[in-house]
Amino acid sequence: MRGLMGNKDKRRARRAGFGLVGWAVAGLGLLMAGPSLAASPIDGTWTVDLRSVSWSGSTIDFLVTADTFIQSENGHSFTIPIDGKPHPFTLRPDRFDALAVTQVRADGVDTVAYKAGRPVYVDHWRLGPDRATLTETVVDPGPTGELKYQRILVRQGQPPVGGLAISGSWRRSHMSVGMPGLVVNAFEDRGDALAWSNGAGMSYLAKFDGTKAPQINDPGQTLVSVKKISDHEYVETDWRGGRETDVFTMVVSPDGTTLTTTDDDLRTGAREIQVAHKP
């Protein structure tokens, strides 16, 4: 599953398309191809309410000069020369292995993430007019430049001396835009396993005995294990590179109208919570 962040595209927008109606039909057609069982509360198509998405955890800190880009979060820090060229990036090898800072502007910076020599996303960071808010816009690196998601961050404290205007500490505030493929998810409880898919073409079928199952079409090559706590609660653990990376707790409300997902990022200690509804 993907949190809205993350996918790093992480993100999980959980699963973070194409049109909502077209995907809902295609996605549910795929899931419901399994054996016919009595409907479970989680069964069906769920759409994340972007207004419900919230984050907790450390700030994101930037120190940007004319020739150097430094980003820190939860004790992890990296420095990239501002020369437009891909440089090795080791903090998230499951998602990308190189990062380039392609442009520095008075109101922000642009970066490109690479995996195995191929660009996987473009990140635009832009300051608001009041210099107190920062908008992160993530787009596909292809010719369409399709928007993946957009989120707003709020400045914490005063900017450091000696850095460009974007420099300082920032805390995630809320999601403002998410592509349909990231916010629409389909589930089916098949009795001994949970099936999931989204509009981005990713899916899994994970048995409740803890067996790890591949997340199909995930660039991060995620493995998934799922534990069924009750008819209304499931816990999904994600693995990349042999390490646990995220734990997703999914709870369907007693009346079956909302699905609350809590994503605990085991790498950063951050937590993302989102609420989804059925159409």
C-alpha cells in the first residue's frame, strides 16, 4: 500500500491515475475475480479525503546556498551540489539512488530523483508570498508532467543566517492535491488473504498467515505481510531490501462508512493518518 507521501512517492497517497470511475470499475473487476464470499466491511472502493490527511514527526530542514543543497530529517542529512547532475543518494535506496538539484530560484528549488539511471519523479519546492509556507509539488518526469501530489508545509522558527529564502525548518501541514490513482484504493477480504489494488497499477494478494507477498508494479519492490486483527482491523507491514519500512493499521468504522489508515514510517519515525470513504 502507498501512503500519500509516498509514495518517497511515498506515499503511501495511499496508495497513491486515471479517472476515478474508470479505475473503480477496472480495479474492482480485478479484485472480485476471486472466490465469492460474504462481503467483509473492508470490501470495495475507498477514496481518501485529502482534508483528513495529517502528519506527525520531525521537521524537514533545508540549508540552501548558491552551490549547495542540504536537507535533514529525523537525524538523517544529505548534501547535494547544485550542478544539475545526479549524485549518489543512499538514504532511500528502495525508492531512488541518485538525486539532482536542477534549479535554484529566489522562491525555491527543483530536484529530480533517479533510480537505476532513470528519473522517477520531479520535486518542485516553492515559497509562498509570505515566506511562511512552502508548497511541495511532485510530478511525473515524463513528457506529460502528470501531477502526483501537492502538500503544504509551514515554517517553524526563523530562517538561518547565510541561506537562501527556502532555508529553515518546515513542518508538514496538509495535502492540497492528490492524483486519483493515489487516493482511490480497492480491497477484498478473501477469507484467508487480503487483496488490494490502486489506480497507479499496483496491487497485492497477501495471506493472513504472515507470508510475504510482492507488491506488483511497485518500483520499490516492496514485500507485504498482512495480519487480520478482526473483521474491521488489518495490519500491513512493508519490507524493502530485507528491512521493515512501514506499518499500516487499517480500521473500518463500526458502521462501515470510513476507513482510517495510520502509516508508521519505521525509518523516520513519522506518522501519517488518512480517512477514506466509500462512494
